[in-house]
Amino acid sequence: MLLTSLQRLRDHFNSGITKDYSFRKEQLKKLKSSILKHEQDLYDSLYADLKKSPEETWVAETGFVISELNATLKNLHLWMQPENVETNLLNLPSSSKVLKEPLGVVLIIGPWNYPFQLLINPLVGAIGAGNCVVLKPSEFASATDAVMKKIIEDVFPPEYVLYVQGDGSTVIPEMMNNFTFDHVFYTGSTVVGKIIYKMAAEKLVPVTLELGGKSPCVVEDDANIKVAARRIAMTKFSNAGQMCVAPDYVLVHESVKERFISAMTGVVKDFFGDKPEQSYNYSKIINEKQFDRLTGYLSNAKIIFGGRTDRQQLFIEPTLIDNVNTNDAVMKDEIFGPVLPLISFKTKEEALKVIGQHPNPLAFYVFTSSNAKENDWLNSVAFGGGCVNNASWHLTNHHLPFGGRGFSGTGNYHGKYSFDTFSHKKAIMKTPTWFDPSIKYPPLKGKLKLFKWVIR
Ligand code: NAD
């Protein structure tokens, strides 16, 4: 049944209908109006799944995607144009250009933490680039999953955008092992990312992997501590820390550690009050499995503030922990929750040693007032993307490519980068027939000197 549906997508793509500019534009407009029609349903479902406020939902989910849609609608025509490029001496008087061609039938797999944004934002790029799409949401954000199904099925026939629900470990292998996609775009954990990569490799299907990891945040001795605390707390405790680019841990220069702790304590109180479980601004943990994993980190920890939990409400207080050792469980895996370990350092080398235990983080943040230190840090750590004196906001600028490297992923997207991810760059050389010198044809003997002059 599923395979028949996938074959229908292939037939639909082969019909050529999705390639036309006006078709693509029309579909993007339809998607936008369907999202806006279901705006309230999305507020309700994201509250049910993660206790997100409408404001947070607009910034990180709905509005985020609407902004991507608007940018794509505005620029799509330009992005689709063939790119004329130079032709080298060897090939003159040929001309050369790069055509942007849709990939075909692509699979987009989403996680549960930003269930709407992380499934629908790549869809914008895939539609803009002229593909047929299979969407596989996470089964763990079930309320949002149900709304997204409506949003998609209200406006798209299944032979164009197919919405596939269910247990990822069953339904994804069923599709990937029996059907050859032209691209797989996966967002989720590194563990599952490896499974996806292996299945794709069997059929040589190209992938984009948007994975996680331990993203470090460095607070230097010359940082504006008040601003650093606000910005770190805002990102780390938004969505209760269930954010791929949240600072996983903070490396704070020992000379400013006490000031930083005091600023963080004040800021968290300002943001969420004495009872964050009752705060309009504070989310819940997605499910019991994640709750149990996260509370496990707290059992032997030296808690500076926070630490209260309630399994019934899936609540974990914003928590700062001190004297963390790199051998502690909390420093082994990505935390992905509202628990922030603090590690102090004296020298940059010391801090680099800690960072080096988890190479290629998705994000990296440095707080400093010195340009020299900023450049030094940016050049010393290999990471996907990041910020100076800020945390996570780089991902909201669609002019920047968003993605990891190595363990945190491969490929990138957002804005034009999404269009490029879902397009093939077809290289074309056109050679006039009026000029066809015999010099390049056999016999070649005696032409080496000339070839050395032309090819250099
Ligand atoms: P996950 O790996 O559990 O699930 C993601 C998707 O994979 C879901 O749709 C699920 O159905 C599917 N899946 C699960 N098991 C599978 C299997 N065995 N075979 C095939 N598919 C399977 O990830 P998650 O827990 O939903 O998300 C959390 C992780 O995602 C964190 O590590 C986080 O850092 C990362 N993440 C990365 C980004 C990014 O943009 N780089 C964004 C959000 C989350």
C-alpha cells in the first residue's frame, strides 16, 4: 500500500508538473494559507505536546516557517535562473552555465522538539526546488502531528506531498529499503542518523543529516556577564532545553564564575518566577522516557539552583550544576533538557580539552568583548555554526546556512541554502560548430608544447 503511494509520487514527478515556476509558487502560497488557517490549532497542539506559549510558538515554529515561505516566494524566480559562469581558455569559444534541477522524490524526517518547524521548513525548500515530497513527522509530538496532517492534506494531493505517520523504526526502513528516494533529509539524534545514513548508502541516496551533539558555550573573563547570563538562560531554558542548538554546558573563566552564577540565578527568577512549573513561559518535557533520562543527571549533582522535578507534570526546573567532571554522565551525552553544567577554566587550552571530547558540535558560542579572543575561539573550534555574544539566534537568519559537521550532521539549509539542498546543479557547456580547429584532434604528436600553453 505504502509502496504504491510512493510509486505514485514518482509518476507524478515524472509527469513534469512540479517543475514549472508558477506551479511551485502556487503550492507555496497554498501551504502558507493552510498554515495560517490552522494557526490556532498549532498553538493548541504545541501547548498540548510541549506546553509552548503562542508567543514562543510564533517565534520558533509558525512564524519561523511563514518567514521562510515569504523569503522563498520573494526570491524563488531568481534562485531558479540558470547561472552563467566563465569558460576556461581550453574550451573557448564555448559558453557554460549551471541549471538548477529538482531532485525528484525526497523524504523529510522530523523530530519532536520543534515538530512543526523542523518538518515544514525543509518542505518549503523542497517544494521551492520542484520536488515531490514524503513527510515523516515524529510520533512523539502526537497533537502537532495530527494538525500537520490536516495542514498538508487540506491542500496537497498524496501523489505530490505524502504525509506518513507511525513508528519511525518501522515505517522509515519500510520506505527506504523498498523505494529509491532522490534525497533524504533527516533531523534527529545522531544514533538514528547513523541508521538513516546506512540505509541511504545501500542505494547511494544522498542525505542531509541535521543531528545533535554537545554544543559548548564559553564565557570569557572580559564578557558582559549580565548580557551573557540573559542570553544563555533564554536559549538554554526555552522549550525546557529541548533544543538542538541550546548551549549544552558552559565553560566559564574562573575569574568571573561567581558573578556569572549570581547573574544566572537572578535572570532565571526574572524569566520564570519562583514556580517555573506554573510559568506561562516555561515548557514541559516531552515524555516520561526523556524525563527519566534527564532526572538521572541530577541524582549526584552539586546543584547551584533548580533541581525540583515532578514526573506527573513532566516538569524539570531550570537547573544549574557546578563542579562537573568530564567523566560524569551529564558530560557524556547531549543533555537536551533544562540542566546546565558549569565548568570553570583558567586557560584556553584547558577549555579546548573539554570541548575536544565531543568533536564537531552543532553550535558553539563565545561571550567576549575582545575581537582577538573572538577570532581565536572561532578559529580554534570546528563546529556547525554559532554566535558571538549570543546563543542560538544564528538559526533564525535565513541568509545563513544552518547545519552541522561530522558528528553533528552533514549538509545545510534555510533560505537559498534549502533551495540548493533540494536542487541538482546540472553543469552545461555549449560549443558552437563554426569553430572546430584540428589542433585538438589526433594525431597529437608534436602538440605537447601548445597543450602546455593552453592548459596551465
Ligand atoms: P529521533 O532520532 O528519536 O527521531 C527522529 C525521527 O527519526 C523521528 O521521525 C522518528 O520517527 C525517526 N526514527 C526513530 N527511530 C528510528 C529508527 N530506528 N529508524 C528510522 N527512523 C527512526 O530524534 P528525536 O529524539 O526526535 O530528536 C532529538 C535529537 O534530534 C537530538 O539529538 C537533537 O539534538 C536532534 N535535533 C537536531 C536538530 C538540528 O537541526 N540539527 C534539530 C532538532 C533536533
